[in-house]
Amino acid sequence: MSRSRRVVIGALSLVGTDVPAAVVIVALLSLASGALVAQGALAQLGLTEAAARNFVMREAESTSTNRRAPIVETGRRAFFNLPPAARGAATTALFAWAKAYVNSAAFKTAYAQHRREVIGPDTTPTQPSIDDEVQAQINEMKESLAQSRQIAASLPPANAAQLLKSIDEQEAKITSGEFAKMLRAGLEIERGDRTARDNASSKANDERYPADPTRIFVRRLREFLDATAEVNFAARTISLTGGADGIEFIDKADRQRNWIWQEAVIAGPEATAAARTAAQAWLKEIQP
């Protein structure tokens, strides 16, 4: 992997590779921009537009939620090797690049397709009214009793009489108004529970993959800004391996902090400041 490519991938860990189509896309999506500036950057980084877009969608399919995620580790290695003075400019360019791509038809089409694949089509079956379903169940029971009467006709008289008496009692019961009320009450509870489950599932899907992906960016940009509001760049670290992958925090309190905060410490103040400035500007543009 070329140095320039490692630099760009490294910037991804800074701007928040914690969620699909989220702050990671703030950086990753920028790799697939079709704007003239983006085209030049892609060529300089040795990345094709198709490869960059695939990279974005793979991250969207599987959320990075900790420092051990492959994309985070890859980004950390690259940023570790990038001179601090170059990190701010790289981060700013990635944000600008990202904004161009996420507003493009290419991204919207890819995101919509992925959303359909994950959520699937609306397969909610149409339902008859409760009154119609109550009547259908009663009719089904009547048909069953009619078949039982036919069976009774083939039985010895004593057995037939006993069976017919039971049939008459059941028929009187199911044709009573009280029985219909009982069926209706049960169906209302059943449908209410089903509706609640469907609504909960739909809400969860819409939260994870909203029809308007802008909502994802708003949520993730806020998360990134919250996590990096106060970063102690003097936090003590040690590299157990001599490289970026072996960086650990010495103080227990720092080891327990949000992993985005930890990655910001490693990326450094230049990159973090640039990312926060760009994130704030973008959030101002898109938040409701």
C-alpha cells in the first residue's frame, strides 16, 4: 500500500469510523467523489472510484464500534505515519470530498439499494376487518359442526343422540352474541400486539437505515463532536509493539474513555481540530 493511500485511510479513524454511513463515511465516502478535485485526489492516492465506493459500503454493512475494528486499525497505522503538520489539511480535504459524494446521485442510489437489501420490501399482508374475521371463524366452526352431524348419522342411536346433543350445545354457543364478543376481543389484542411488534421493527430499521441518509450524518456528526469535545492530547500512551497497533493508554481513566476520544488523541490536535471544524460546518448545513 502506497504512503499516500495509507494517509487517507488513516484519516478515516479520526473522523469517526464508528458507524455505517456515519462519520466513517464522512471520510470514506469522500474517496468516491465525482467532482474534479476528488478525481485528482483519487488519482494521487492510487484509488479507483469503484474501489472507494465498495470500501464505503462494506463499512456501512458492518458497523465499527471499537478500536479493534479492522478499518480503525488500518486508519490508525496510516495516521501514525503521517506527519502531524499534514493531518489537518488531509482531514479538511476528506470532509469536503465526503460532502460532495453524499450529495451525489451515485451515493443516494447505492445507499437506497443497500437499504432495500437490508430491510427488504414491505410484505405486510392486508387484513380483513375484525368483524369479517370473527364471522369467518364462526362460519368455519359451523362447517365443522355440520360435518360432525353427518358422522352422527352413521352412529348407533344412543351414541348419535349423545353426539348430537353436544353439537347442539356448541352451535348455540358459537351463535351467541357473547361468543362473537369474546372472539373480537381476542383478535383486537392479537392485532394490537402484532402492530406493536411491526412498529418497533420498522422504527429500528428506520433508525439504522433511514430513508433520508442525512439523518445518519446528523446523528453521527453529533456523536463525533460530543466524543471529542474535550480531548487531552497530553494523555500518556505507550506503544507495546513500537507501532500504531500497539498504542495503549497508561492511565486507567483514559483506558475507559470513548474509543473515538482515544483515537483522536493518537491522531493528534491538528487532525482533530480540522475534523471538528469541518464537522461543525457540515452539521450546521444539514441538521433540522
